Amino acid sequence: MKDSIKRRMARILEFAIKVKKRTENVSEEDFRQDVLLQEAVMYCLGQIGEIASNISDDEQEKYPGIFWYQMIGLRNRLFHDYEEIDLARVYAITQEPISRLAEILEELLKKNSQ
């Protein structure tokens, strides 16, 4: 794995961990009521997508377990279609999908640091 890809994946992992930590033990109702939390989470998710969009298609194809298209698509929705953001969907992403992404990246980075 190229160093530049490692750095980008590590940054995506950092943002994924921030989302996980900020939303631990937060119900969907609490999430809907906390605008600052919503903004923080959406910023992190947007950054994940932005970083992912700067990884070439060729490099992305080497890691098919990572849902590149969805991360980039979410970034575009969050940054360009903010009036139509579905908070239920954003909250759902903070649960299992973000944890799965963090696990995949941790494993990849661990394998490639040896």
C-alpha cells in the first residue's frame, strides 16, 4: 500500500472513530434534538467522503470491502443537498456502517504496517 493511501485511510479512520465516539449511547431521538451533534457528525462524514474522493479509482478497486461509492455519494449529499438531509439515514450510518468501516480500515492499516 502506498504511503499516500495509508495516510488517507488513516484520516478516514480518525473521522470514523470520532463519529463512533460522539454517537455512542445516543438514541436517534437524542440525535435529532442535538443540532451541534448533527453538525459534528455530518462534518466528519463529509470529510470521510472528501478524502475517499481523493483516492483514485484504481486504488479504490484494490480494496473492494470498502464502500467508496457510498462514502463519496454521502459527502455530495451532505455538502450540496443540505436541505434534503434525512437525519434518520445519517443516524443509521453512525451505528453499524461506521463501525464496520472503522474495523475494515483498522485491519487494512494493521496488515500494511508490518
